[in-house]
Amino acid sequence: MRLVLAVVALLLTGCATTAAPSYNAADVMFLQMLIPQNEQGVEIVRLAAARPLPASVKELAAAIEVTQQTEVTDMRRWLREWDQPAAMDTNPQAHAGHGGMKMTSPDLVGALQSAPDSEFTRRFLDVLTGQQQGAVELAQTENGPGGGVNAQARDLARRVIESRTAEVKQLLNVKT
């Protein structure tokens, strides 16, 4: 009987210590970095609404806005569920493991906001292409070596890679 109790105790203890974690530091950092990256993407695509752009670009911008806002909502919820802050450490070195922040320079965004209509389309395409490519690079770190373990975060990273890569191709094919 003692042997059976000992085996049961070992099994119960083993189960508690061998369970895979639901998330790791890489998952948290990925979400904390993608949130402001997505928020900036939304800021950029909102500039398209009141500017003269091809209809296909306006449609893409509207779709990007909805997608990235939904992703931000999901990421904030996951971080709350994990009892982790939505905002990250502001020390730039803290993000070196993910290749650093993939944000578009605020100067570029400001220049885009004040660009004359005659230059807006080309600048918009350039800025948005770079911004979306930054999201792809960030997502690749989540699914790469030393990346995250959370299935939802890894799936989000996969979807970001696929969707943003397709968006970049679409942006590069716009005739101006």
C-alpha cells in the first residue's frame, strides 16, 4: 500500500512540475511589442480616409485598420489573463532579443500627415510598406528559435506573417 501511495504522490508531483507553461517571456515581449506597432499601423492607415488614393488602397487601409484593432484587443486580453502589463519596458536594450522595436519613425509619420496630396500616395505606400514589413520581422521572432510557447500568440504571429506579407505585395503593386 505504501508503494502505491508513493507512486501516486510521485505522479501527482511530476504532473505539476512537467506541465508545459502556457506562455513565456518571449510571448509577453512579442505581444507588448506588437501592440504599439499595430496601434501605429492604425494611425497610419487612418490617414488614408481623407486623402486622394486609389480605391483599392483605401479598401486595403480600412481592412488593415479593422484587423490590427482586433489584434490589439486580443493581445491586451491575453496579457490581462496572464497578469502581465500591456506596456513594455521602455529600455530599448530590453527588446534586443526580438531585434529591437519595429516602429516607423515618428518623423516619417509626421511627414506623411503633412504631405501635399500630390505626394501623399507614394509616401503613404512607402511608409505603410515599411510598417507592415516591421510587423513581419517581429512576428518571425515569436515563431523562431527561442520564441514563444503560447499557441494563441504563435498562431497570431503566423497570421501576421501571412497577412502582412500579402499586404506588402499588394502595396508594392499599386500603380501611382
